[in-house]
Amino acid sequence: MDIEIRPARPDDRAAIAAFTEDTFAWGDYVPDSFDDWLAAADSEVLVATTAGTPVALARVVQLSPDEIWLHAARVQPSHRRQGLGLALNRACLQWGRDRGAVVARLMIEDWNEAARLQVERGGYRRIANWFHARREVHDPPPSPTGPGLRPPEPLRIAPRPEAEGAFMSWSTSELARAAHGLRGERWHFRQMTIDHLIQDAERRHLWEAPSGWISIEHGPDGNAWVAWLMTTPGEAELLVAALLTKLRSDGAMSVSVLLPRLPWLIAAFEASGFDVHPNGIWEIRVD
């Protein structure tokens, strides 16, 4: 079989949509995102083709001068177990290497054993355990039930000077260690710096309460995202309750979070009605 790996083109869209539309029970985000990905200056979509027709793809994104993120790896069912995923992964790493990247990362759900085995063969190592949690917002949040918990306090917008204190508290915490120093930005993860929280504060995305700090972003689809938070085991459930109260007042439809997998943090979100799904972050040096 003659396989060529090349950058994707606009006329590849139909062939890619044909083998990605049923990836998951709900479909796939690849067909809807494909045109925007081709237009993005900081990324590349690579395809593996046979007889000129794409049968696999992957996307690589440069998140910073040192970091690239790999995702959207898909292979047509009839061409699986032929090494196409690994070949595309290597091509993505070369793309990052050519642009000065030092490290590449990707995320794999815990249930996806085939993908885990593939990246292990490619030299990746698992560096952090995270979880994705989601909840509809229209129902009132359950009342916190932990012993000695205070009534939930409302979230208040955090002024820019709060960013430094929030970052210092997080950077020495169990949360930062479990996160491997990373921050989730939707489905991408990168090394977190104080500049992220300064930008959150300047965009009015950083909020505070006695129970901690939290960064919230509202999407155009009515879904809110939590990219980061800082709290403690005894206060986490209060912060989650304050989050849900705020989102209901904002009119959000749902909320998603991507956070490091600590038992007490998972317990706080589960107690507040979130569905929790585990995943892992994998890393490889590319320089």
C-alpha cells in the first residue's frame, strides 16, 4: 500500500468527514472544525493518503515557542492497525521540531487502551492524571453537605492584583503538583504562568470567594468552561456550589471543567451533580 503524508487541503474535507462523522456516539468535532483548522496560522492538519484520498489525519498546534499539542488523530476503520497513527504522530513531532518546539503533549481518555499503547510505543510517558466533568446548569446545585461547611458565598470578580496571590497559592499547592504545572485551555494543555491569570483578570474571567479562585469562560454555545481553580479539600465543595450559582444567574446552559485528578476535588464535583470522566496527559521531548 502506497501511503503519503502531506498537509490537508480544502478538497480533503468530504473524504475526512466520511470516516470521522461517527467516531463517537454523538458524532465527531472534526468535520465542523476542519475549515477553521486549515485557516489557523499556528497549526497544521496532516493527512495520510492512499491513491490521493485521505484515510487518516492528525492535527498539531503550537501553543507556545516551546510547546506543541497533538489531537484529532483519526484513522479510517479499514486502515487501522497499519501504523498510520504512529506515522502521523511522528510527522506532527517533526512539524513542531522544525519550529523550535521542545515538548509535545496529548490527552487520552482512560478507556482508550489502543491509543495508550500506541503513544507508549512512540516514546511518550504519562505525566499527569486529569478528569473532565460536565453538568447541565438549569437545575439548582445541591447544597454542600460536608461537616462544618459555611453557606456558599457568591463569587466576586477578582481585580488584576489578585492574580499574583492566586498564582502563588496555586504554584505551591497539591493542585499544581497533580497538574504537572499545566493549565487546560478547552482541550489543550500548556505550562501555566502568572500571565494566564493576569489575562483572566483583565478579561474579567477570574473570580474569587473565601473558598478560593476560579477562572470561567463563557462560550457562544451556552457552555461555560472552567480552565483553572485554586481551593482546598475543605473548601472545594463550597467553591463548586458558588460556581453553579453564578452560572445559573448568567444564563449558562452547561459547564465543563478539566482539572487534575485529586480524590477530594473529584468528590466535590460529583457531590454537585457532575459526571466525571478520567483521562491522562502524555508528553515527549521533541528537540
